[in-house]
Amino acid sequence: MSTSDPSPELPRVKSRLPFDPQPFKAAARPGILLVYAALTIGLAGVAVYMALAGGRPLTSAYVAGPGIGALWFGLRLFMIWGSSNARG
């Protein structure tokens, strides 16, 4: 009783290599560039409109908020566009 048969080995699980965590990343890149470009232009336009036509000071939240948003989306646009061009 103290000597028992060793258990049979379990079947080996096949791996899924190479694993791509984001399979549609390359297809979504042109679309996301257009979305970020539209948001950048739109927010910059809102900030300029509020400053010039609205007569609000530059430190007003109606001018600074869209301006900061335009800067953020512009930075993201630049980073995504730069990384796509760096890979060739």
C-alpha cells in the first residue's frame, strides 16, 4: 500500500505564441489620428472663439479649459503620429 503507481503525466497545454495583446491596433491607428485631430482643432476653435468673440479673458475657464484640452489632444496626436512613423 505504501508503494503506489505514479500518476500519469497530464497532457501538455499548447501555447498561443506569438500572442498579440492588441490585434486591431494597426487598423485603428488612422481612425484615432483623425479623432484626435478633430478634437484638437475643435477645442482650439472653441478657445479662440470664446476669447475673441465672447470677449472673455484668457484666464477664464471658458477659454483655458478648451485650450488645455486642445494642447493635451495635440500632444497625444503628436505622440501617436510620431510612434507610427518611427516604426516605418
